[in-house]
Amino acid sequence: MRSFAYHQPNAIPEAVSLLAEQPESRPLAGGMTLIPTLKQRLAAPAALVDLAGLPDIKGCSNGNAVVTIGAMTTHAEVASSPLVKSQIPALAALASVIGDPAVRDRGTIGGSVANNDPAADYPAGVLGLGATIVTSAREIAAENFFFGLFETALKPNEIITAIRFPVPLSAGYAKFKAPASRYAVVGVFVAKTATGVRVAVTGAGSGVFRVPQMERALAEAFDPTAIAAIKIDAEGLTSDIHADAGYRAHLVTVMAKRAVATALGAA
Amino acid sequence: MGNVIGIGASPRRKEDQRFLTGRGNYVSDIKRPGMAAGVFLRSPHAHALIRGIDKQAALEMPGVIAVLTGEDVAADGLGSLPCGWGITDARGVPMKEPPFPMLAQGKVRFVGDMVAFVIAETVEDASTAAELVKVDYEVLPSVVGVLDAVRPGAPKLFDDVPNNICCDWELGDKAAVDTAFRKAAHVARLSLVNNRLIGNPMEPRAAIAEYNPGTGQHTLWTTSQFPHVVRFLMSALVLKLPEHKVRVVAPDVGGGFGVKQFHYGEEAVITWAAKRVMRPVKWVASRSECYVSDRHGRDHVTEAELALDEKGKFLALRVKTLANMGGYLSTFGPNIPTNLYGPLLSGVYTTPAIYCNVKVVFTNTVPVDAYRGAGRPEATFVLERIVDVAASDMGIDRVELRRRNMIPKEAYPYQTPVLVQYDSGDPIGCLDGALAAADVKWFGTRKAASARSGKFRGLGFSTYVEACGLAPSRFAGRLGARGGLYESATVRVHPAGQVTVLIGTHNHGQGHETTFAQIVSEKLGVAFENVDIVFGDTDRVQFGMGTYGSRSLVVGGAALSKAADKVIVKGKKIAAHLLEASEADIHFEAGKFSVAGTDRAKTLGEIAVAAYVPHNYPLEVLEPGLEEQAYYDPVNFTYPGGCHIAEVEIDPETGAVTLVDYTAVDDVGTVINPMIVEGQLHGGIVQGVGQALYENAVYDESSGQLMSGSLMDYCMPRADHLPMMKVATHSTLCTHTPMGVKGCGEVGTIGSPAAVINAVVDALAHLGVTHVDMPATPNRIWRLIQNASLPIAAE
Ligand SMILES: Cc1cc2nc3c(=O)[nH]c(=O)nc-3n(C[C@H](O)[C@H](O)[C@H](O)COP(=O)(O)OP(=O)(O)OC[C@H]3O[C@@H](n4cnc5c(N)ncnc54)[C@H](O)[C@@H]3O)c2cc1C
């Protein structure tokens, strides 16, 4: 690690201006990804702007069939939130299978979404539920937020403050974990909403993506058998030491079926 | 006054008081006055020439104290890192032994090879300065796998090592084996890979070195399993320092598993550097650094054949292995896949003829050396897998085939065709114990239940024998050991009767402070709490070979037992004087020296007082004091053995394997502390399960980069990967160790990989699967199922 300046602002505009003043600075949330990166000297920001002191960007609330989760809410808080568990149990379930207890106690939804790791869980929930990312500057639909492999629509001095999730009719998340990291080899989030079915896949490719073919099939019959025969093209999917692309393609179908089964069980 | 807690009891571990309350004293906890920080610059390339190193920019950085490279090492005329074993090929030609410089000399041979040592005021400065050292590399083609390395035209690591073969070693009667194969009714064949592993002890390696110009004394604190051996190898052979001027301290060490039983270049570099800069210097490896510098384990490619008669009796075994040594020979490197592998191929069976050929091969990877089990898990894996293959080929039940070939209890001592003679054992007893404990009778019902939920269930058996308690020095010397393998212990009875033991083994998690104290408590009748065990400091402990190869209790405990006996012998002389009786009439029991047939007695405490305050004492014939030392050189290896049974369930949709049950019945000889033995078995089994299902060190074939270079990519087994295990002992006593002990440190790791993989293969047997390489990852299993079910899918 190299030395860096450390700021802990207590208002969002202050955080934004600290980031703007110092081009080499980065927001710090749970630090579960950022700190190891610094330790390995893969990044050496001049300053860290810790978001922990900001008011109103932590916790879960609801209204108008929307659950709003503050950016600094930890995975453990989402997993155990009575509100999330009753409104969108699949999202609480997703948070409960992220990493291990230590990671869940520190890692935040804002950090996870901003980081957009291709194997992270939240992007599947955010895209699968058609959520909205609320930042210090604007609101961005999930559709327009994730750009693949650690890239997002965020500007350098833009801070995610909350994510707004529309409450679905039912939803399910199924994840096949990488045994070492516990990130998703493949994770599939399926949501049945008033406007249709959404299927979002993480882990399989360079970023989260939807599967229209499955969405159409499930819109006709929301049942695992409806998609059992759908084969995903392995072309363009990730191959690494943990799983080859063909296997990942196969897992997408398996996990999608299991997510649907969970959604049916939970509905 | 506390109590005697002796052999067979399970007191809480003495050492846990400090470990569990954060009072441990690890190398990285130690701070020396004026200490500077050192960082190693390591090769990013698997194979490259070093055309030049420009240290200027680094040296100019504020806070930088020195940048040392291979040129400085050469200028100081220092030696290379020694190999402790010299093996020879079938014709007696010694192995190729190229130098292993402590800092690279003109060439790097693996990613992680050390190029420079940067010393600065802080770790941060040293790390930044290391980035400023400009190394001009000419990258060469590299080779990481053994099959590729021996191919004609493969990149050569050393100019004078043709085909990268360090030694073409063999063992056994080739002609007898060939004859037996010609007569065989059936020959089972198997090709397999024993996957490369990374030990990952919880504490990363670290070292601090300090030089005292006033006394000329060097001190090295290091995360080592054998500080005396480090002192000898480093002073005598590498740095050419007088041994009496070098102190090596291995304080609390957070796990070793073999990874810390080698003399590493870092130790020599930092000791040498501390004198050059006249400052204490500290280096602590990061986890990432450990991945590319801790010695790796296993990495074999093997072809095996088993000849059987029509009744399934084993006639002969033929094994050909290519063993990866990595870029250089590490301390025990060439010994592991040869002497600790070939002689174990007899297992618990009466196979009359065995031939084993091992080509020991250099590649552009981290040097490979001992890792828990070291050679013996590899041998067990080959043998126990091919027995299953033979059983399935011949349609004989797997358990029945094993039973037919097992050495009966009455046949011990049993001479195998591969050098070793087993003193004791009862394989059939272990097998029967395990069959009952694993509830094998009802496996069919469980399998049917799994099938109803769409899962494949499998049962796997493994038996094994391990040669441990390294080692009889003379025997080891004939096999190529360049050192002795005895152990030493001193029992110091203090004037007030408490006891300090100074022992040459090293405790880094095994519980020696407890086990050894129990031995002393029992033998001398001293309260358990009044015995302390000292180890890990060459200035306090007389000498020692350290801890590895399940040797501490077997060899160190024997030395301790011998030293305690000497205390009793001297105590009897003192008691005879005090009690005015003849020495022959003095009887020692439960801490009391008494005159036979009388109630006259002296306690050990009273004897100690007399020995240290010798007013009424036979000074003319006896020295004062009550402290005795013993060295013990074992007469044979010990041979723990046992039977392990694994039960797995496979989800055919994902290929995921779940270990649902595990049973081990092991013969470890006398059990000193059942709780500690159980802990060793659990840990050992888990490491074997790790190899079977999760762990894999993967190198990229073209770049030679380690792909599984972090805990995010290299999967260590975790609690939720494992079922509750059933472990039990079924012991026969070792006939040649003082207490009948055999050792238990590695048994779990030796029996488990084969048991798990045999269970996985069993679960897939209906698809025609006959072998699964380790680790049995979901992807690999799914592919096997896909390939196997292709004809079905095509219907
Ligand atoms: C061992 C381990 C296992 C893990 N397993 C999983 C897993 O199974 N599934 C999974 O999804 N994740 C996993 N993670 C990731 C973890 O859950 C966190 O989500 C992730 O590390 C990022 O969250 P954080 O709060 O720690 O962010 P940080 O590490 O603090 O920040 C990450 C990045 O996001 C930026 N950032 C943070 N907050 C904001 C914000 N509000 N606005 C704008 N930018 C921001 C930072 O500048 C930084 O670039 C794992 C991590 C570890 C260490």
C-alpha cells in the first residue's frame, strides 16, 4: 500500500467536491474490494473519501411498491432486513449468499454496484428487478448503468446514494458459487413483475446480461420446465480456471430453472 | 499442587492459553531497535535472462538503505542453497544438482524467483523502491508441465541438464515384475495426475535478522519448522559463517505443513544483508508472495499397472512417474517423489514384486518439496485407485479384493519388496472397524434415496500405510540423506522439582507442549502444570532436526522418554545414598523413589533438592545437578496405517460433489492425547479432501504465470465443505519406539484423497467412468457426465 490522504465528509456535496478537487481520489465504502487493490498496489489513489460519515445513505425504506436501499447498507443488513425479507425476499436471499460473514458485514450495496464485478451478485438483482440507481447527480435505470467488466455509467465524482427496487410479484435468485471466492460462477435472478418477466445473469460473461428468450418463455408459463430446453450460446461467455464457457452456458439454464422454482416457492 | 496428567488423557492444550488470548509471539510480532524493512523483488517471468539490473533510481529514493542483487552475492563468494538429499539413478549416477543461488545469477527460472532485496526505512519505501529497480529481462520460452518438459526440444532450464531430467530413479526388481506380468490373468491399467498443491499455512513466512558487531553474533528469527537445520545449512554451506556465531530462533509459528521445513533463500539473504547494512532487517511475506515462493507440493503424472491372478491376488505392480521439481532443488525436493514414494507402493498388501521408476524433472515453476504426507499420499493414491480399477475390471467387490490381498496381522513383521519392513499393523482390523463405523451395510438404501432426488451417491475405500518417524539415520544415509535424522531432548529438573524440557522438534500447532508434558508428567510423576516444553531456539536447545514427517512424538518423544529415564537412573543413585540402601533396591513409581519392601521413600522434589544442594550427597561418585540429555536415532520407520471410507453425493445437473460422510479408522500406535490425535486426523483428512475436491495450483502453459495465485482462486477447504467426521483409532503398538507410538501427523492426508476420489468414481460408475483426476471440480465432473451420456443423448 502507498500512503494516501483520508477524508471523512459528513455531507454528500462535500464528498462530491472532495472527489472533484482531487482527481486521483476514490470513494471508500466497505473497502472489501478497494483496500485489497491498494494493498496489492494495483491502484494508488492520492485520497480516499470515506462515505461512512454521510447521513441518509444507509438503511432500507419503502413506499409506492418500491424498496429503497441506501448505498452504504451492508450485505448483512439487507440480508436480515425485515422489510426486504417481506417485500423482496429474493433480494435478501441474494445478499445472504455474498462472500462470507466478514465480507457481508463490511461490503455495501453501493460499493458492489459501483464496482460492477462481472461475478458480483447485486448486478443480477439490480438488472433483474429493473431497479434505479440514484446518485449524487441523477437517476440511472439499471439498463443504462452496467457497461460490462467493471465499467459503469458513473462519472468520476459521482456517488451512488441509493438503489430503488420496484417490488416484483415474485422473484428468485440461484447462484452457483466459485468454491474459493464465493463469487458467482453463474448467478441468475428471475423476477415476475406486473409488466413481464426479467431474467438477469451474472458471472457468466463480462458483465450482467438479460436473457430475452427465457423471459418470453417464462412470460407464457412461469415454470422451470418452460426454460429447461433453452440452451445458452457459450460464445462470448467467460472461460477461466474455474469453469469453461460451455459449462457456464449450461449453468445459466440450470440456475434459471432453480431461480424460477424458488420464485414459485416464495410466491 | 496440580495433578499428574499422563498418557491417554486429554487435558486442554497448554499452548492455547497464549494463542487464544492473543499472546502468541510470532516473527512478525517481533520488533528490534532500529529495525529496517526488506522487500524481495521477484521475477515476473517464468524463464528469462537478466541482461542487467539498474538500481540507481531505487538507491536515490529517500529512505532506501540498500539494494542487493545476485552480483553482490557472487562478489561476496557466497554458496548456493543446498539440497539435503542426493539421490542416484539405477546405474548409481548422482542426480543433476545445479546451483540454487539465493538471489538470481543471470537467469530467473520461475515466476517468484528472487532477483533483488531492497532495504528501506519502511515497508512502503522498500516496496516503492523495488518498483524502481529496472531489470532488463530477455524472456525465454518456458515449460511448466512435466510431460512437456521432457519432450525433445523443450526449453531447457539448465544447460547441463538434458531433457530437464534431474534423475531417472528406480526401485524394485524390474525383472521379477516383468515375469509376473507375463503370468498375470489380468492387468489393470491407470494413468493419473496428482495435482500440484500450495500449503497455505495461516501465518505467511517471515524473517528478521540482526548482527551484533560487538560479539560477531548473527541472530535470525524465522518461521521455521527446524531452526537448527537452518542454522547448519545457512552458516556452514551458504553464508560460510562459524556456526557458534549464528543463533536461529523460530518462535511461535502459525502452521507449517512442510512449507516451513526448508532452508529458504530469504533466510540467507536477510542474515547476510543485516550485517552489510548494520541494521536489523525484517521481511514479512504477503499472501500473494507466499503463493509464488513457498515450496509447492505433489505434481506427478503417473502410469500404473497392476498384475493379478485369476483369483484377484496381486502379483506385481509397475509404476512410472514423472515428478515435478520446479525450477531448483529445494531442501528435501528429490527425496519426496522417490524415497518417500516408491517404498510405500506396497501399501497394506502382500504384492510380491514391485517396480517403480520416477523421473524427477525441472520445470519453470516454484520448487516442489514436502507437503503434509510428502510422497506417501501420492503413493497411496496410485495404489488405492488402481486396486479399484482392478476390482471393477474383474468384477470383484472392492472390499473383498482388498481383503484378499491384505497382510494378515500374524504376518508382521512384514518385509515388503520395496526396502521397508513393517514392524506391526492390523489392516484387516482397521478395515472391519471402518466398515462398521461407516454403516456400509445400509449404503444401498442411502444410494436409492439419493437417486430419488436425482443425485448420484458413491462410496469410496482407501487403505494405506505410511512410513513416518523420519528416520533411521544409517538407512536414510544409504538412500541419500546428507544429514542425520535423530532427535534430542534435555530434561532439566529444577531444584524445586519443576521440569523444563528442551527439545529439538518444533511445535507449530501440533500441541507438543501438551503431549510432551504428559509424557514427562507420567514418567516422572510431576504435575502436568509443572512441566514446560522449550523449543525453537538454537541458543536454548542443544540440537534438533525439527518437526516434519510425523517425527516429533516418534523420534523427539523417544529422546524425551530416554532423557527422563536417565533422570530416574540418576535419581535412584541419589535416593540410594539418602535412604542408605543399595541402588538395586530403589524402586521409582509415581514420583517417588522408595526402598523395596519398606515405606522409606524420597520424592523427586527431595531428590532434586539434594542434587542441587549437595550437602548430603555422594559427590565422590556422582555429579550434582539433575539434568539429563538424550539423543535418539530410530531403528526403523514407524508404519501407521488405516482404512478410510468416504461417501459423496453428486448433483448431475451441476457436477457438484458433496462429501456427505467420512470415516477413518487409523492405527497410530499408542495414543498419548486422544483429543490431539483426533484434531490431527481431522486436519489431515481435510487437507486430503482439499486435494481431492478443491485445491489446484494451475500454471498458464504459455506464460508460466501462476493462475491460482490467491485465496480467491486457490480453494482451501472450509468448514461448510465438510461433514462431521467419524474418526477412531485401532492401534497395534509399534515394537521399536519406546512408548509404542507411531505418529499421526500425516495419516489423514495420506488416506483421504484416494477415499474421496474412489467415492466419486463409484458414484459415476454406472456411466462407465473409471477415473477422475483431482480436484474433482464441478466443471470436470459435469464434463465427464456429458461425455459419458453422449450416446444416451443421441438416442
Ligand atoms: C473474500 C470476498 C468475497 C466476496 N464475495 C462476493 C460475492 O460472493 N458476491 C459479490 O457480489 N461480491 C463479493 N465480494 C465483494 C463484496 O461483497 C463487496 O460488494 C465489494 O467488495 C464492494 O463493496 P464495498 O462496500 O466493499 O466497496 P469498496 O471496496 O469500498 O469500493 C469498491 C469500489 O466502488 C467504489 N464505490 C464504493 N461505494 C461507492 C458509492 N457509493 N458510489 C460510487 N462509488 C463507490 C469505490 O471507489 C471502489 O472503486 C467479495 C469480496 C471479498 C473480499
